[in-house]
Amino acid sequence: MRALIQRVSSASVTTEAGLAGQIENGLLIFVCAMRGDTERESDWLARKIANLRIFRDDADRMNRSLLEIGGAALVVSQFTLAAETKGNRPGFSTAAPPEEAQNLYEDFSDRIRSLGIAAQNGVFGANMKVALVNDGPVTIWLDTQTR
């Protein structure tokens, strides 16, 4: 699985139906299931993100985790993280098929919640508008293939 995480002071996601999810201080997590991923990758990624020390401590150093600050997560599916960019038109053949991807997306979100993090979600497969105020800015790329 791949994730692009952004430390935010606020973030929201809307669809044609309206507001799907919204958080204040925490992480906006774009997540993509890759071919061959299982719940094992989902579990590792959720634990890694929850414990990643990227929030400021009293000395203004990145030394606290999402769990430690009691922050929230906004989890948004984004298959384009699987983009292959050899040519000018990206390919997405390494992304998990939609049904598998949705199951892993939901599993990942459930695992984030099971760690005690308040999590909101986007809508899998929908055309979404994401708004955020990036804090830092801090943006980090994670890939379970390189753990």
C-alpha cells in the first residue's frame, strides 16, 4: 500500500452529495492499495502512520505522534498514487482492482480507528474535492514495499 500523508490544521472532503468528512488538527491520508496487498500491509501502514513522530513537542521539534497529540485522520482513497509515469500519460496497472482496493481502504480506515484515532473518510471511487490547510508544511510518502 502507498500513502501520502499531510499534517494539517484542518481538512475536508466533499462530493456531489455534500460534505463526506472533515477534521481539525491531524493528518490527511491519501491511500492506495497496490496489486498483491493484503491486510498485513494495511495493518503495518496504519500502525506506522499512527506512531510517526511528525507533530511538534514543547521544544518545537517533530517528536510527537498522531496518537500522542490526540489528532484526527481524514482518509481519502487515491488510486493515482499507483501512477506509472514512463510516458506522458500515466498508467495505473499496479493499483489493486477496485473491489480489492475498496476492501483494503475500508480495512485501513478501521485499523486507524481501532488504534484510538478519530477518523473520517472520503467516498471510495467518487469524484471528490479535498480542501486542506497544510501545517508546516509537512508531507510524507510511505510505501509498504520499502519498509
